[in-house]
Amino acid sequence: MADALSREELLSLIERELEGLHHHFLIQAKQIAHTLNPRLTDEDLLNPDNFTPLITDPRYTYADGLAAGVLSAKMALRAALNGDTGL
């Protein structure tokens, strides 16, 4: 049976997994965006509302939304670990 992970190891593992998921969905959104317009830059993707084909494509909005959700979960985890509940 494997040894139990320390609190720090567990938190590090969770953070790495969340970072990997975030990166995955960012890449997926970027690939979809480039099928719609290959000239879009990373800066453009920070403001997708400026590009109607992006915000009207459900594949892009889904991948972008998942990336945002995973990033929110990562930030919430960090805040909770720092004792900041935001209330």
C-alpha cells in the first residue's frame, strides 16, 4: 500500500492537475479559434468579444468556458488554503 501523501504533496498534485487541465482547454480553444481565423493572436483570444466568429462558435465558447472554470477552481483552492474565503 502506498504511503499517504503529505498535505503539501497533495496540494501540489492538485495544483499540477488543475494547471494541466487549464492548459489543455486553453490549447483546445486556441486550436478552434485558429480554424475560424488563423491570424488571431493570443492577445486577441483574451478579448474574444471583439471577434464575432469566436463568440458565436459553441466549440470555442465551451473550451474557453472550461478553461475559465478550471482557472477559477485553482484560484478558489489557493484562496481557501490561504484562509481567504472572500466573504
